[in-house]
Amino acid sequence: MKRLSEQYIIDTCSKFQFDENYYADTEFISNSMLGLLKKSPKDLDMFFQKGGSLETPAMVFGRAFHKAILEPEIFSDEVVVYSGKTKRGKAWDEFSEANFDKDIITETEFDCLRKMKYALTMNKDISELLIGNEESTEQTEVPMVWEDPLSSVRCKGKVDILHHALSYDGSVIEGDVIVDIKTTQDASFEGFRKSAYKYGYNRQAAFYLDGFGATEFIFVVIEKKAPYNMGVYHCSDEFIESGREEYSRLLMDYRKYFVSDFEVEKYYEVGIL
């Protein structure tokens, strides 16, 4: 496979600034795709057969939440609020058809989103992580593409916030710092730590750190119910290394199942119970 040139990376990242291009692409492998592959090669293959379509109500709400925090200037253009009580029936069908190109959330979800945003922005330390301060330089919704050196698989990622030398909590973190916002049911240390390993956030952190060449990855976490507890969690070397081992193994699996001549439909699990 031809290696990625600097100009090709620039052109591709420019294209991937638009979510519709980033999420529709199946040439580059994302962390979420690796999550499907971890479940089984057939799950990733089905994702590809559907043209890269993966949409759930939680994803729609999460996307709307990220736009409210990171891209407020486009929120009103790309997110609409449905006032109906249920997402079914004639009224819902007409509303969803008229807004097929937008993220649709309910009034209850919009109220929750508004209160979550208020909680985040009213906390000075967390606000600095999300929107920076006069001493920092940051970008939001930043895409990147790269070629994994071990598997030679082409990869992509899109980070919530990329700080270039972060001034935070009275100190300066040199180098690029990635900040990722997560909504959760339990923002406590133990609660989020369990979720992080369960949902592969360690893999995401390592994948993005290596792909972007960043020095640190920080999670900003907020619960989706009052009182909207929050947490800020840095990543230990152990956490990152466990994620790096996993994503490296999955990329080699991707090469085996999707680059070689392996027939995915013949895949099945084996083991001794």
C-alpha cells in the first residue's frame, strides 16, 4: 500500500472536517470500527455492508451534546427539538422526514443538554479544559489520518479538543493535549474507571495519542442526570499501554480478516468451556 504523503494527509483531513465525510469513509479505520471488530469480524463486515451506518439514539444525543459544547455556532442549524411525546406516529414521521439531515432530540433531552452545558461551563477549571483561556491555543473537532507502523493499516481519528500547550490548574502541560468529553451514568472515579475499560476508552486514548503524536489525554466526564456530577481524569501509563496493546492486536486482526483473502463469513469462535 502506498504510504500517506504529507499533502494527502492535509487533503484528507480537510475533507474529514465534515462529519458526513468522516463517518461515511471506510478506507481508514477508526477506534469505533475497532470496537466492532473486537466483538467479531462479522460485526465490522456488516457495518461496512451498510455503508458505514451506525446510528443509535444515544449517539444522536451525544453528537448534539458535543455540538452544544464545542460548536455552538452550528448547533441551531444542525440540531432540532421534537415536541412530541413519542417518536412514532404521523407527527413524528412528518417531522423526521422534514429534518432528515439534522440531529433530532426531544424537549426532555434538550433540557438535559442545556443543564449539562451550564454545569460544565460554570466550573472554571473544567471550562479551561473545554474552551481554553487567554494563555492557551486550542482547536475543536480535529481530524487526523495516519498509517499504523506495525500493521500498515490506514487509521483515522477525530478528537474533541486539541490543546497546543495547555495552561491548566496552575501549571502548563507542554506538547499537544487531547481532551475528550464523555457523558456517563456514574462520573465517580471507580464508576468511570469501570466504564473506561468496559467501553474501550483506554484503547481510544492510546489510539489517538499515537495517531496525533500528542503527549497527554484527558477525559472530562459528566453525568446525564441531576445534579450532573463531573470528573476530570488523566490517563496513567498502565491505562495507555493496555489500550495500545489492544488496538495493535485489533489492527493486526483487521489486516488478517479484511486485507488478506480470509472469508469473513466463515469466521466462528472456538474455545474450551
